[in-house]
Amino acid sequence: MKPTFRERQELRKQFTNDVDRMLLCMQEAGFKATDDEGVRAWAEYSDDNCAGWLTLPESNAALLQILVKYLPSARSQPVWRVAGGEAADGSGDLIVPLPCDLVEQLGWKVGDELSIERVDPDTMMLRRI
């Protein structure tokens, strides 16, 4: 059952820390969502799992994966996939080419520090620190 606007407002008040974390997680990944969209997404996810309000996963990567599935605004934003390769200097470093469109969309600049998080064995997520 989809919660009404009033019910979503109550959920926002009751689960303030969860909603704040969801929005921060989305923002760090380059997605934009309102409080109401975040509450609606998590409420729908919880309902799909026959629960009232599920505890958020410990991993931000797992949280982001769920939110992208349940937030219409996130689904409409592109997901960028690039293949990394080993540096040719023998250092064993990984080189990840970032398309100019992606860098521009995220507002990243040369010199920004990025964190890398492994989402699954074949996927890593980059975030600006």
C-alpha cells in the first residue's frame, strides 16, 4: 500500500535519520531526490517485502541500489559504466577513464579526491570525497 502524503510526513518525522542517510547517499552518487521521494521509495520497498519500515542496509552501496530501483527520478538518470584497465607502467594501478559528460554532470573537477567502494565482485562505485 502506498502511503498518503500525510503518512509520508509522519514517516519522515519518525525515521529522520534513515531519510537523511538515504538522501545523502543519493546526493553523493549524483542523484537528486526530495524528502518525500525518499520516504515514498523506502515505504514502497518495505511494503514489497511485507514490512512496515525496514531497517536500512549497513552498506551505502546496497542502499543506493535499492533506492535507484524505487525512485522514479533516479531511474531516469543515466547509469555510467566504464571499463578500467591496468596502468601500463607496471605499478598494478587501476586506470578508470571517466567520460567528460559524466564528470560535467556530477560537477567533478581535476584534482577532486574520489573514494572507491566495491559493490560486487565486478562493480565498483566512485564518489567524490
